[in-house]
Amino acid sequence: METSIYADFVLISNHIFTGEDDAVIPGFVAVKEGLITAVGQKEDRGAWVGPDTVVRDFEDGLITAGFHDNHTFFTGSVLTTLGVDLSACGSVQEALDMLEQESGRHEAGADLYGHGWDASDWVQQPASEVLDERYPDRAVMLFNADRDYCWMNTRAMEKYHFSPEACNPEAVAELLQELVRRKDFIKGKFTEFSRELASRGITSIRDIAFDDYLGMLDVLEELEAEGNLKLRVHFSSQPNARPVDFDFGETASQKYQGDFIRFEGYKLMTDGIISAFTGDLLEPYTNRTDTTNLKPVDYGKIQDAALEADRRGFKVCIHAEGDAAVRKAVSILEACRQQSGWKLRHSIANLELSHPDDLKRMAEQDIIAEVYSQILLMNDSHDSSYMREFAGEDREGLFYNYGSMQRAGVRVTMGTDLPLMYPSIPDSLYAVSARLFPDGSPDGGWFKENGMPVKDVLKAWTLHAAYHHGLEDKAGSLAAGKYADIAVLDRNPLEVPEEDLRGLKVIFTMMNGEIVFEA
């Protein structure tokens, strides 16, 4: 039977950013059987349009490659949407009333979950005793809106071995393991997660989970077999309950190298958070001059793990927030380069505060930066931001140092540390290109020289991410033969005033030649 030459879809716009170069051009993108078959001038689109071709004309919208979030925690997102939504509650009693309604929907003795409450305006503060009184024989866990506190009862603490103040994903690993054993529940949550990311133009992620990916890979396999995996998942293992599981890596690297599920190696942790004095700094904190880090890091242990992973052919990502941690991470990955050469594309994640000397070293070693590009917007304003208070005036300009990374030759990719933030390309453009805080301050942008042009932010979300994963021949730009992973913004961000970049919207997302979101 003769195969039709016509495309399944032809997408048209006055603004196409292929990512192959810096130009934005009018034209079309033809898609057939999950791949891009042609990118060309508008007047040539007719050759690809047949009787069954779906044509979309986005007029002045920007067509670009689908976006890749290079640092997510799906399991963390599960906690933010777990159980009953308590965000509208204005008091402890209202929360208890909603919880009581929720309890009636479950069998006796089942765990109870909730999320989203904010007690900042509550007269009475939540306490475990009231939950102990009402639910002595079932675990109750209610995560707050900021995800830094869990209102929970004694039964929950005894069963899952974490506390109200220590409820980060690492601490609640036993709860996560319990949740992922409920395969239908996790399958539904991942489907919701994929839909949410599709509405944001995200077509692929590098997702991180503990140890053996918490046993969730069979869920992804099942979704793929059903044709219901609407997000490409590159996954990494982060040691948590046990040391680095190299046996898991050996199995995963052989089994998961497909178009939809790929094993990407290991994530290793160094320091903590600068605003909690656990980020590792080269010089003492300005507001606590007796320390450079309240939580010392065993860099020797991290280097041993990284070298062994590298020796076995596994990619390594090292989390480093403070400039001392970044320096140590660069040295560790330099040692990996000396051991195995350039075959693996290792990376450093976060890099909240970095020294220019170490950025040069990163570029020389082709160490990729995974930055959280929206993080500036977690500060309400320049005046309320914490960077100068903790690191001083001389070091303030070394925070979120993306422009310096780019000038040094470091390949920058974008991530969110989701659920710390959910990906927003408009927010990312605003924070990285305009360098403005949510209130529009300061005039002229905050250390504007450390920003990146719009076109380079788009490439960081697309082509650079594909390079990181060794997929630059398959993804990351609009070119014939590449995956038909495509996103459309309602306007061309290169023509939008910087202060208005947050107003951009994603209006269309295609993954593997299938429409997964359309506004």
C-alpha cells in the first residue's frame, strides 16, 4: 500500500523559533507519525496538506520546540495534592470539619491526608493533640501550603517516622513508599501531573526519585504500553534509604533507553539551603559570621560515589547551592573527567551562589548547569529578598549568575525542583531576562548583566536540555526528523516588553505528534 506523503498536522505562524539558530521566522511545521517532517516558508506548506491534514494557524503565536524541565520530583508533587484540599479553611475547626467529611469517604482505620492549609491568620494554631483525640487509631497527615510543616497525629509519627517540622520528601520516604504501592493511585496522579505540565508547554522532564525510583517504573511502563504516557521521562536515582544502588543502575541502564522512558544516572547531594545557613559558602555568612555552613558536608564520600558511577558509565548530577559546594562539585566532576574522559555529560544542579572562577572550570570540563530559573520570584520584592542579608553586598551579584555562566561558556539548562516551583516559561523569561522581582523592582533589573536574552532562555529550556541527555539529534529544536514535541506561546516573547513577559501564555502543546493541550 502506498504511504501518503501528506502530513498529519501542519502548524503555521508568523513567528517560528526553530532553535537551530537565533532567528524567528514566518513559516510552517509539518508533522507526521510523531516526527517533524518539514519546516519551511509559509508558501510551501501546500505540498504537505492533504484531505485529512489538520491545519492550525497560530497567527502571531510563537511556535517552538517543546520545553524540558531538567529537575523535577514527581513524588514531591504527590504530597502537594494529597488528600483533601484545605486551602480555603480559615480556622482549625473548619479544617477539622473538612477532614471529618473526608474520613467518611474511606474505610475505617485508613490513613487520612490533606494539603494546602495556611494558619497564618488562624486564631488557634494546629496541634497534634486535637488529631490524637479525634483519630487515635489512624494516621493523619495534613501538609501545609508552604510544604514545610505537616499537621499530624502521634499515630502518623509512629507509623511513618517523620515529624511535623521535618516533612521534606527525604524525611517522608516511608510514606512515599506506601503511596507508590497503590499503583492505581500513582497512575492517576502521574496522569494528572502530565496534563498539568502539558498545559505549561512541558513535553519532557528529568525526574528524580529515591533509590530504585521507589518502584514506580512499572507504572510508567504500563502507561507507555497503553499509549497513555504523555510525557517523556528521563529519570535519575537519588540515594536516600540506602547507599548508591549500582545494581539498580546496571539494570535500568539496559532496560530504559527508549523514546519515552530513559535512565539518566544518579543525583548526589552536597549542601543545604543558604537561607537556613546550611548552604556551604566560601566566606562566612554576613548575618552569622561564625559559620560558613551549619551542616558540614562529607565531600570525600560524595566523590567516591561519583567516581564509581562515572567508572560504570553512569551520568552524575551533583546538587550544590553555596559557592563552596559548587567549587567542590566542580572538582569532583573534574576528577570524573580525568578518569573517564568526555563521554558522559555530568551536571551540577541549583548553583544558587557561584564564583566566576568555578564557572570557567565548568565550561572547560563541559559540566552542564541545571538552574532553577524562576527562583528569583520566590522573593516578593528586591527589598524583601534575602541575598544581601546572608551573603553581603559584595556577593549579592553572584546569586543566580546565569549571564556569567553563559559568557564563560557553560551550557545552561532550566529546571524547577518541582514541587518547589511548577514550570512557567513566562515566569522564567521574566526572572532571567528582565531580572525583575514580582513587584517589578528594581528599576532597570537586578544585576541585569547576569540575565540571559530571551532567545537563550528558550534554548536553555529546549536544545541545551536535549544536549544534556545526548538527544540533540532527536529533540530540542524544530527540524525534520526530530520528535514532534512542540509548544506554542500566544505571542512572540522577543517582541514583548520585558516587564510584560509574565503575561505570556502557553496555548498549544504537542508531544510525539499528539495534541496534549490546547487552550
